[in-house]
Amino acid sequence: MGREKSLVKNTAIIAIGKISTQFVSFLLLPLYTALLSTEEYGTVDLFNTYIRLFLPILTLMVEQGAFRYLLSVDSERASKVDIVTNSATVITGMNIIFVIGECILFYNIKIPYAYYLIPMLILSSYSSWLLQIARGFKMTALYSLGSFTSAAVHILMNVVFIAGLHKGVHGMLIATIIGHVSSVALLAWKLKIFCYIDIKAFDKVTIKKMLAYSIPLIPNTLSLWIINSSDRTIVNYFLGTSANGILAVSHKFPAIFQTVFSIFLLSWQEFATVHWNDKDWETYFNTIFDKILRLFSAMCVLIISVLPIVFPLLINKAFTQAYDTIPIYMVAMLLNITIGLGSVVYVATKKTKEIAKTTIFAGIVNIVLHIILIRQAGLFAAAISTFVAYFCAMVYRMYDTKKIINLHLKVRTLVMLIIALSVTFVCYYQTSIFIRIIGIVFAIVFSLYFCKDVAEIVMKFAGKTLKQHKIR
């Protein structure tokens, strides 16, 4: 129970920061869809999509290398100074190159809202780096606080600029910048980051070591961008900015689901790395893998079942078309979650090159299939191509990880899940309120039965925590 308690505790700390802001952001969807046109919403979404594309290239993913190597140095200050200094050197050097390149580009080519790109990317790179340093220092609460601060300020500024000042696209982009500034300032102060930066600690060997770990993650991240975000570019080109705005709303619900998993994944990566050499690790890994997969599968079924009731309450009628593709995206995200659960094997063993192979292949499948289907299937092409890409990636990952650990999916789990999703899909696309209620009841009963042992673990942990607080 000790290891499970540690995993649940870290996940809970991160969740406090992530879920609260995501929940508020989700509730603000009616504000965004009411005050922004489909074109404006599509423009902002496309801009943020390209930020996610450029960021891993800008940082060379060295923040991930810093996190991984900080986990191995324990409390040795000299080693921490070495890793922080050299990762900061890479980040700063790449930012200088980026600014020079962007200034030359923008002088010759006029791009709408381009003047927001430089501050957004620079701040994003340092925010991402500081968050990973906090994780590497095992300051999970600070990581959560930093994420919460950035998101909370961003949401607050969105309300001010959109509802109060009616700044539209400009307001949303300025709000993003202010959010990143707040996060960078807080993390730098709390970490006392400048105490860990020493010019004398500059070392090419350390930089090469971290980059050898992080650079293979770049094609992996870019391939994930292709799977998750290239849809916007293709839809924008073939169907227009308005259609891209509708697609952005379709992604909002699966994104909440994915965010909840990403919270767990942060703890799961650290947990797997620390306990990788435990004697019973393979058996324990498979046990946790099955439990967590069932938990998120139940969440997927529940979300799809309640969407027919929730969607009209949150989304303006101009975005109604988004409703049809959401269940496909939800199942695609569930496949991605399965991939993520197994990918910690590569992180723990520092075999990041293996991660890239899968996602590059999946990214190619996604973009080719999307282009083939876009004219015939419209917005459905994006959802279908994403689903197929994640399915291919999952199958490959499940096979490839067997070289390292005997990871397996339980047949019973898969059969029950397929049946539950089939019933939920049928109810989702019915207009009868009676059938939709049946779908919700079915989803609740299924979820309670499907992950009852997971609930027991959480309840035991919560009960012990409450008792400890009472004793104090």
C-alpha cells in the first residue's frame, strides 16, 4: 500500500492545481462561444496550436532531460547546480537564436498577430523549464502551484479582456502572456533558481548527456502535434477558419479528459523511474496499468453519456456541429492514455529514441488519412484520422514494450470496455431524452462495477489521511 499511497498522494497534489483551473476554464466556454465568433475562436486556437509546434524545437526538450537527471542526483547541491546551469544555458541560447530568426522573418513577411509570438514562446520555454526543475527537485506542490497560477491568471485576464474590454483575439493572446509571466516569476522566486546557476558549472559533457536524452523526444512531440493539432491546419485550409473554430470546441471536451490523465502521468513517470529496480516491479506495473486503464475507461464512458445533456448548456448554437465528433475524439484520447501508461517504460530506462519511432509513424498515418478523407467526410475526417493514428500507435507500443517488460492488456477488461462504449455511442446519437437517461444510468452502473477496486484504494488513502489530520 506504501507505493500506491505515494502515487495517489503525488497525483492528488498535482490535481489540485490542474483540475481546478481546467474546470473553471471549461465553465467559461459559454463566455468564449458567446462573445467570440467561430472565426475569432478558430484564429486563437490556430495560434496556440503553432505555439505548441515551435516550443519543443525552441527548447530542444532539454527541460525533460533536466527533470530526468535531477531525479537521479538526490540532495547533492553540486549536481543540481550542474544540471540547472547547463539546461538554462541551452534554453537561453536557443531563445537568442529564435529572437534573431523571428525578427528577420517578420521584417520580410507580414504575419497576423506575429508580434505576440516572440514573448509567448520565450515565456513558455522558461515556464516549462522551471516547472520541470520543480518536479526534478521533487517539489510537487510547487509544480502544482506554478501550473495553477499560470492558468488562473490566464483565465482571469481572459474574462477582463474579452467580457470587460471586448478585445477579442488580442485580449486572449495578451492574457496568455500575462499568465506565463506570473508563473515564471513565482517559480523563479520559490525555487531560488539563481542560486543554482553558476557560470563556472558550464560543462559540454553535461549538455550532451541531457540532449542525448531530450532530442529524441522532439520528433515524438512533433508527431504528437501532427496527430493532435495538424487537424486545425488541414481544416483551416480546406474548410476555412469558421470550421476550425467548431473543431476547436470539439477538442475541448476530450482535452479535459486528457488533462486529467496528464496529471496522473506526471506522478506515474516519477514513480516508475524511482521504483523501476524493485524486484516485483513487473507484476506491480501490470496491476497498476490495468487498474488505471479501467479508471480512465470508466471516465470516458461517463463523459460521453452526460454530454447530450451538458453540451447544449455550455455551447452556443453557432458551434452545434462540434457535438457529432466528440465521442470519436474521446475514444481516441482513451487510446492515447493507454499509450501514455506504457510509455513510462521508455522514460524509466532512458530509451527515448523508441518513443519517437511510434509517434512518427502515427503522425504520418494521421496526416495522410486526414487529407484523403477531408473532402468526403468534412470535420469527421479529423476525428477518424486521429482515432486511427492513436490505434496504430497503441498496437505498436504494446508490442514494442514487451522487449523491456511483459506488459499486457486483460481480455476481460477489453471486452467489457467495447460493450460499454458501444451502448454509450448508441445512446449518445439518439434524440430521445429517455434513451439518453438510460445511457447515463448504464454508464454509472458500469463505472462503479468496472473500477470498484480502484475506488477502494482511493478511499483507503483518503481515510488514512483524514485520520492522520484528526490525530494532529
